[in-house]
Amino acid sequence: MSNYSDLLDSFAAALADDARAPAGLTSATRANIGVYRNNVRLNRIAALADAFTHVVTLVGSDYFRSLARAYVIATPATSANLHDDGAGLPAFIRGFAPAADLPYLGDVAEVDWLMLRAYYADDSTPLDRASLAGLGPERFAAASLRLSASVGVARSAKWPIADIVAMHEGGPTASLDAGGQAVLVWRENFAVRWRAIGGDEAQVVAALLNGSSIESALSLASGDPSSLLAHLFSHGLVHTIKDPENGKR
């Protein structure tokens, strides 16, 4: 006989698969499973619309709901938290045939996703600058930084994602011929913020997020990366520095 946990797992799996019937279903209750499936999908679609605001603005509510419904049907939820549900949406959009005439849409969705993650990221205490006082240039270069969990970077090889986001926040009309752009996202003073950064700066941030040493990460910049590093420190986005000689500070 199935235990309660197995019944819940069976029911949850059936909500994501129209062809699947949960354990314990009877002829009297079989028709009702569709009501639960529909409610789950509607809740997921609504949560996605709230999260991907720039995408909704670009395509309109009706279009987005159709897109989100296709995503929800094709992508079973892996978390009970609706805020986790859109992780795969940018990649899904890039392969979504009806959106082929909007090739930048998936990259804009990446920015939206980072903004959502930034909003709900765990808090962190900014690094006390005094902890840097004992590091000389060589030890600082060999150290690695732990950035705030809210920090993320989106990169588009071809599309001006920063201009598109700015346009929908009251900026000038974006030109799709402007070329690829990158966006740095973070949370500060309870608000999600973003700024356009260069492609090499985006590589620096990505390397720091992956644990590279400061020297190794900064070597990816073709220009002077000091302003980017100053931005990370001045906005409280560095909460730990790992000194190879003495551990974390």
C-alpha cells in the first residue's frame, strides 16, 4: 500500500503530465484532476508574467501568456517556490519557434531573470574596507572576492539588451543595430539596480563570480577595469575577500 509521501509525489507528477493519473484516483474523481492541473498552470503563468516584466512589455500580455503556457507545459516545476520557476525561460524562448522573429527576446529575458533573483537574494554584509589594509598589491591580486548573492551579469553577443531595458524604463528608442551589450544587476537599499557594462567588464564579473583571483579576472579586461572594481566595492557588493595566505577576511 502506498504511503502518504508516495501519494503526494504521484499527485504532483500527474499535475505536470496530462497523460498521467495519480495513484488512488477513482472514476468519480478522475475528471477533477484537470481542475488542479489548470490552477497550477495558471499560477505558474501569472508568476512568470510578474517576473519577466520587460518581456511582457515587449510582446504584450496575451502573447506572453501563450508563450508562458507553452513553457509551463513543456517544463515541469522543480521547486515549490514560484520564484524559482523561470530559470529555464530565457533558453526556452531562444528555441521557441513562434518567437523566431524576436531573436533578442531570450537575452532580454535573461536580464529579467537576474533582476528577479537579485530581488530575492539573501542579504550579505559588505566587506569592511579596513580588512584590505593589511594586503599589499601582490596579495590583493592573488586574492579572490565573494560577491553579494544579488550580483549577476547578462551578456548578449548580438543584441543591445541594455538599450532595450532602458527604453522600456523611459529611455530613448533602442536600435537593434547597436550591437551586443552586457548588463550588471544587483540589489542595493532594497531596490534592484542595473547598469550597462562593456563585454570585457562582463567577463571580469563572471570570472569573479566563479571564484577566479582578482588578477586573473582583471586580466580579461582590454581597458582599465579599476572603475568596475571601484563600483563593486563602493556599492557594497563585495562581502568577503579570500586571501590565499590567511584565508577569508
